[in-house]
Amino acid sequence: MKDDQKQGLHSKKKVYIKILQITGIVIMSFVIAVSLAVLYLAKTVPSIQEIGSQQISQSTKIYDRTGTVLLYDVNNGEKRTLVPFGQIPQSVKDATIAIEDQQFYNEPAFDIKGILRAFLVDITTHSFAEGGSTITQQLARTAFLTLNQTIQRKIREFILAVKLSEYYSKDQILALYLNEVPYGPNISGVGEAAQDYFGVPVSQLNIAQSAILAALPQAPTYYSPWGTHVKELLQRQQLVLQQMYNTGKITSAQYAAAKNFKIVFQPQSASGTGIRAPHFVMAVENYLVQKYGENEVDNGGLRVITTLNWPMQQQAEAAVAAGVARNTQLYKATNGALVAQDPTTGQILALVGSANYFNTSNDGNFDVATQGLRQPGSALKPFIYMTAFQMGYTPDTILFDVPTEFSTNAGCPAVPDFNTPNPKCFHPQDFEGTFAGPLTIRDALAQSVNVPAVKMLYLVGEKNAIQNAYNFGLTTLTDPANYGLSLVLGGGAVRLIDLTEAYSVLSQDGVRHAQTMILSVQDANGNTLETYQDQATQVADAQSVRLVNDILSDAAARAPLMGASQNLTVFPGYDVALKTGTSNDYRDAWAMGYTPSLVVGVWAGNNNDTPMQKAGSSILAAVPMWSAFMTQALPEVPNTTFVQPNPINTTKPVFNGQYVVNGQVHNILYYVDKNNPTGPDPTNPAIDPQYDNWEVGVENWARAHGYAN
């Protein structure tokens, strides 16, 4: 070989060596760079301690009293119900492994063939979209990482999968996966998916349903049972079943049965993604947040069994909706509210805060029942008269319904001037503008006559009456100086839920059972945090309460007030008491009715506090709603009757229904010292500041009826 040829070959060899050296340096640099990157990324993944201590977020679920009707799922954008591994059916586990990772129990944390295949696809397509992930890798990115398709995330996923495999057993990894993986928008874990899609606990799923759940994680939004690709979901379910059969997890008979099983999905509206009894639920959630904190309610997985009677709640919502539709047309009263309570336990059975929670144009989300302060009108009168009975007055006590001026201010004539308004004067009358003359307390209360009620409030004292009302649950009534004698006509402001509680005390002979919406609360581990305990307190003597009940349940006594609506207040075979109330400006109409087993309060009006038309009194606007609900609810509760009061013996003629004594007619202050009602007659009745005003009206009535004092 010639020298120049030898020299050429030598030069080429040197070039090849140089290329190999450079290539080696590049490869070594790449390996070092990758190693450094892996070491760096390894520091950014959670540690073993962090993995072990991570708490799985779970949504709080609020149920009706049976624990079977889900009213609301309180979640922070994600719904999850943690299910122990032993309670997850084997069919769910087998279906998931069959479609996601058939070598799960035999492989390490990763599938090297799948990773290489995915790497080649990603390189050739210039993307990072190819999968190749094991169940362990999927758990790593779902629970601890992001879903961003980057090489950095995939490296971190690989590292974390190895850590998970070292720290957890295969069963533990599968349990974590089944409780973490998304099965739909805001639906995580098989427990939530089973409840939302099929309406059953995951433990009750069959093979066909299990295959549906296994089919979802690949593309939970695309395959959503409530979406437009249900056909594709069912096709993927068939693939899951085929894989289960191919891997020997189900028999040929099971395979055939599952293939032919007709899948029925629960409607989205019934899946708990919405809200039932919204005002009630919001009140419960507010209670839970105040007691347990926002984070525990949003993420702690509380299981809350409430007192709500779901069938009764539906009846209440229907009654209010129909009543409000009617009132809107007739009285321009566009809203209503209803509270039903078991008076023997204090448990709220139904609550409607407004006619339509979702009608924001009418402030529908405002809860009149628990938040609205409204004037109760005559609905306060029973507590005034009960206070009178405690002091010795009787249902036969005579009070005169005659024009009466109650203000002692100068310029207020003893004979009221109803045609010239004067803010310094106070001379109430009834809606009809007429006066009935002498009335017994029985008739005055049953027919809700105003002047006798104001007189009785004066006789018992505002402080005593307000104290009784407060003890009964009307805690917004506190300072007598704020109301004056107008209190008995609705001068204060109360909440419907409190007024219902107060009437429940009447139904229980003066025993107050603390109001509640909760039967039990459990944490995510099944530990009981609280459970219903009856809290009963005797707040009034039974006799005085029974006297009120005897009057309010006397259908004949209230008939003159009810008129054509009387039939709405009578329920054959049931002992039902009723009191209505209308504020003077027609802003609020009330119907408060009860038996010893059920108390129902209804409010009608407008959420913006504007008045109804004048015809919109309690009898016309509230009683029909109340009656419609009672008609359906009464057969569902025990049919009990009120205990009758003891007979009353008294020597005072005015307490025995006599208004003519020794041929003369006088107002009650002539015979009664309000500071000692059952004591001797006053020696100088005129010393009472109200005596002269009251006496003028009575004397005018007496002369008009032929009595000469």
C-alpha cells in the first residue's frame, strides 16, 4: 500500500476516534444531566412521611331523617366518599385491573415495556400524550401530582410510583386508587360514583355496574353517564367485561349475564349534584360550620342525619308554591314560608324558607323562616292571655270591646277620634272597624279581637308577658320599652321558626323541647360526633297552657272570625288548635296551628317587606296554605288530643262572665287590682291611670244598651 493511502486511512481513523470521543462526551453529559435532573426532581416529590400523612378530602353529606335521601353534598368543588378496601366489591377491583393494569399484582411500580412504547410514540409525534402508566403511576399523578403532560411530570410520576410501591402494599395502592381516581366532573372515588350514578352504596354494585365504573377513569367527562357519549361508555363497558372474562375473573355465565344486564343510570337531578330542601339544608350547613369549622365541613367527610321528613317536606313545598301562586294573583303577596315541628321532640320535620329558593329575582334564597324578622300581629295574643291565666284570670273573664283610648298623653281624647290620625294617641280597632261590647276572654282570643287583648296586656304587664314569650322561644323579644301596649298587636318582630317553637310549647302543656335539625353527625371514620338528645324544660304551668289550648281548639268559638274559611280550619277526627295574625300594615300574615303531635307555622307576604293588598289578611293569605299542608300531614302523625284544663272556681263576678254587677256596668279595673288580680276589689279604682279612659267607653256602651250606673 502506498504511503499516501496509508496516511489517508490514518487520518480517517483519527476522525472516527474523534467522533466517538465527542459522542461519548455528549452521551456522558446527557446521562449526567438526566441524572442531575432526576435527582433534582426526586427532591420535589412528596416524601414517604408526606405520602403517609396525606388526608384524603371527603365531602360532607346531609341526609333526611331516614339516612337514605341525600339532601345535599357539601364539597369544595369535589365530591368523595371514602370506602374501606374490604367494602369495595371484588368485581370493582377485578374490572379496574382488567382494563387498566392486568399485571398490577405481578409487576413493580412501573411497566418498562409500556414506558418504552410511550417514549417512542412521544418522540415520533413530538408530544407527551401517550400513556403506558400502571395503576400505581396513575395514583401518583392523581393524588400527589398534576395532570400536565410534561417530561418533568412524567419523571416525577415514575419516582413517586416507586416510593408508593415501597411504602404501600398492592392492596393499599389499589384502595387509594379506587378512592382517589376521578369518575366524573367533581366526582372522585368509587363510593361517590356508585351513589351518584346508580343511587346505591358501592358494596351493592353488580358486575355490569362495576364494569361501568372501571370504564370511566380513562375519560370521565367524555364517558359521563349524563353526557352525550353514553353509547361509547357502554361499548367500553363491554370491553371491560371481555377483559374480565379473558383474564378468568368471571365465568362464562357471569359474562353472559353482565353483558345482557340493562344499565339504568340515576338522573343527574336525583344524584345529589343538586340540593333538596335548600333553606333547611343551608341552615344545617351553617350550624355545622359554626360548630366544626369550614374546613371540616368542606373536606372532612361528615355524615349528617337530619330531622327532615322528606315526604312531609315535599308536601310543604307544594302547599307553599300553590298558596303563593294564588296570593300573587289575589293579594300581590309573592312569597310564603312554612315550618313543621314535632313538638314532642323539638325536631324540625319540614322547612320552606321561601316559595322558590332559585328565584333570585324574588330574593328566593332568603330564608324567611330562620332569618326573617317579621311582625307577628295577633299571633302573640295566646301568650298574653296565658300570662293572664297564670295570674288568676279565667276564660270567662269579661273584657269590653269598645272604643278605647290607651294613651294618657294630653291631646288624646278619652273618646277616640278614628278619623284624625295622631301619632301620640293609641286607640286600636279591628279590621272591620266594629266593636262587640262585652266579651269573655274565650271569645276575645278565639276571635282575635284587638281592644280586649291590649287591655289584657296592660293588666298582666308588658314585662311579664315578654318574659313568658322569651321563655317559650321568642328570643327576639327582649326589652318591653321597645314595644309598649302595641306588642300584643304585633309591635315586636319574630322569626317564623321561633314562633313555631313557642306554639310547640303550648302543645306540650308548657314543656319546651329544644328545637333541632340534627339527629346525628359522624366523621369520615364512622365516629359519632353528636347525636340527638331531647332537652326538655318546663317553662310554664300546665293549667294556664291547657286553658289556652282549650280556647284555640274550640272550632265553634273561632267560627265568627273565620267565616267562609271555617271549613279550612276543621279536620274531622282531629283535635286542632289555630291562631292567626296579620300585621296592621298587611306586610305579614300568619297561621299557627297545632296538635299535641304536630305544630305548623305559615307566613305569607313579600320578601322585600312591601305590604300585601288590604284583603290579604291571615285568614285569606296564610290559612289556605296551612290547611293544605295539614290535610296531608295530619294522617302521618299520631292522632292525639289536648288534655283538658282543671275546673276553675272563683268568686269574682267579672271572672265568672258577669258584666252587670249590682245593676251596674263598669270596666274590669273597677273590680280588679292589676297588681293583685285575685285579691279584693280596689277601694279607689280611679287611681289606675287607665281607669278613666276605659270607663268612658264602657259607660257609653252601657247607656246605649239601657244600663244606668
